[in-house]
Amino acid sequence: MIFPQIEDVSFDDNGERLKVVFPVRRNLPFLTIYSVLLLIWLGVTGWMISLLFGTDISVLSLGFIIVWVIILLIWAYIWFRLGRSIWRWWQYYMAEREVLLIDDETLVVHRPFFFLGATDAYALEHVSPFAYDEKEQVIGFSYGARAGNFATGLPANAARRLATALNRRYFPDAPVEEEEEDEPG
């Protein structure tokens, strides 16, 4: 299948898998919030580790030590999960591009950041046809009861053309939106 020429979007089709790469628009307020949260998380983690190793537990009773260890383990688990979530969203907002990897069974949306990045994978059989969402200015799809989106950095016309091209290949029975002409300029 021949894909349309869309500015800032590159297609790589090797027969088994389609790779689509495009830039994303950084959301600076969220990037700032998650950067601050990550710094706070790291600071509190360091402070708690220093408290943990700086506390003399030899003067405490065995029962209190057991309760103390259980509380610390519960706190560490919750704190780890919170940190992992903050780290994932920070990477998501730091990424400068987005990569779609689509084959006959899977849709992968990846926002690379150095060797890391945020990645979501979806079974293609449960993904609805792609559509441009005017309100959010993204290409969206439904995945069961959950919504997914991508292409936050593309202009509306380019995003509509990309959604139409992807639907023609992966959802040929889906209704086709009318393509608008590019505005000169």
C-alpha cells in the first residue's frame, strides 16, 4: 500500500510491520509538574533511606521492630509504585517523537526517550478504527472500555490524513472521512 505524503510523518513498511514516526508537541505544564514530582520523589526516597540506616533499632523491642519492618515494607511498595508512575509519565512528556508499530495482531505506541520511553501495546482485534478528535487534537481509538490516542504534535489536516491512511490499511470496512485539501502557505 502506498501511503500519502504527510509533512513530518515517515512510513516504513517492511511487509510484516508498519512503522510510523512523527513528532509530538511537548506539554510544558505537565512536563514541569512531572519534573518537580520526580525531584520530590527522589529527594524523599534519599531522605527515607538515610532515616532507615540512621535509626538505631537495637534499643527497640522485637515486637516493635517487626511492626516497624512491616510498615516500612508497605511504605516502600507504595512509594515504589508511585515513583514508577511518575517516572513513566515524565518520560512520556519528555519524548520528542512518537513511533507506531503496527502488524496484523498488535498496535504499539512508543514515545522514545533515549534508550527508555513510555510504551503501550494493544491487541489490534480490540482496537476500533482511528478517528481525529477535534477537542483533544489527537488521533483516538477505543480499546474496549479504554480510550487510546496518539499524534499530539500533528496539525489537524495531517492527523486526519494519517488516520484515514491507517484505517484504509487496517480497517478497510470503516467509514472514510473526507480528506481536506492542504492550505497553501
